Amino acid sequence: MSEKPMLRVAIITASDRSSRGERPDLSGPALQKTITGLGWQVVQTAILPDDVNSLSAAMRQWAEEDLCDLLLCTGGTGFAPRDVSPEAARMVIERLTPGLDEAMRAAS
């Protein structure tokens, strides 16, 4: 029986304060712990400011470099004006998955 390839995961934390070192990033390390607990490999992490251009540029670069199989973004998903993770992702996504975002919100 052939061994299943390990899923390569990258994690971006979107947070102005954490990117400036004003508060620790708790969600990124929590995601990393969950990912490694599933037997997957975290290949890249970044803490970036809540800026649509910075976030989308990192997402695009990692995708173009084939850095990961799955990119997770935490933070920046509220209703404050600077919470722009969904907008940044939409700038990079080639194919939408209708309903998946609602299912994730319902589960959390």
C-alpha cells in the first residue's frame, strides 16, 4: 500500500497589532498545532498587517511558488474597516466554492 502524501499547509495571520509586535499572535500558533496534530506539515507562516494588498500579494506569491497545498488565513474577518482577509482572498481565488464559507462560519 502506498503512503499518502503529506499535506503542505501555509498560515497567514492578518493582524495590525500582531504584525507590529504589540500583541502576541495566538490564532496562528493554535492553527499550527491543529494542523500538525492532523499529521500535516506547516511549511510557511506569516503575520501581516490588515492590508488587502499585502495579504493578497503574499497569497498570490505562495500560490505561484506552489509553496503549499492549502493556505489558511486567520484574522481580519470581522466587520471593522481594516478586516479585509476575505477581500484579499477574493483577489487571488480562481474558482469560488459557494456555500463553503457559510459552512465554515456555521461550524465555528
